Amino acid sequence: MAALGATAAATGYHWHVLALLWAAAFAVPLALVDVAEHRLPRRLTYPSAAGTLLLLTAARLAGDRTGSPLHALYGAAGLGAVFWLMALALPFGLGDAALGLTVGAVLGWYGFAAVFEGVLLGFLLAALFGVGKLVARRARRRDELPFGPFLLLGTLLAVALTH
């Protein structure tokens, strides 16, 4: 519920907030599953992305001019593709690539700079957390780190900074 309230408070009250609330409702269980099991289930990531894109399109049709559903689609497709390629070449999960669809849609609504900011913040937060665990000797260099929660937090921060 805190994520839903923070999303609404950060964005104001426009039709696209319904899409943000939809994405935030999926973000909480996704983050919890990723922390516990180091995976992001498709049964959550795909409905999150589809619903977010549908609601952003509906927001535009309802007269919300705070963003662009076309940019949201480009953001979802672009970030999903980049993350998918990363999953093929790097130790990066396909669940993270699927989560990139929702994150790309949410951030793409606000423009391509927001996509860059949100993803950058996600990587920076993950890096800080990982370095902190290494320094505290709570992890080794080869240990896996759930990236989903950091990507979602970076997205939330980018949305808040955009507004």
C-alpha cells in the first residue's frame, strides 16, 4: 500500500495514475519474490506490462496529456529488447528482461530521459547495495543479487523526480 500511495503522491491525480497504480500493485509481489527466490515470474511480469500499456493508452484517450502512450510502447519495447540481449550475454535474468517491459512503459510515458534516469538509478542502487554487502562481508563477488527491486525503486524515484 505504501508503494501505491507514494506513486499517487508523486504523480498527482491524472488518468495515467491508474496505470502507475497497476504497475505498483505488481511491483510489490515481484520485488518480494525476487528477494526470496531470485526470480521474477512471468505470470506477474507479463500482465503487469500489458495492463500498464493498456491503461496508459486509455489515459491518453481519456484526455490525459501528461505523457505519450507511443513513447511508453517504445520504452517497453526498447528496454525489454536491451534487457533480453543482456540476459543472453551476461548474468542477467530473463525475468528482469520481462520486468523491463513494465519499467520501460512507465518511464517511457514521461519520455526517453526518464527511461535513462530510472534504469541508471536502478543500476546505481543495486551497485551500492552490492558493494555494501561486500564491504560488510555478507556476500562474495560471485553471489547473485536480485535486480528487480532496485529497478523498481529506480523507476519510482525517476517518476517522482520527473514530477
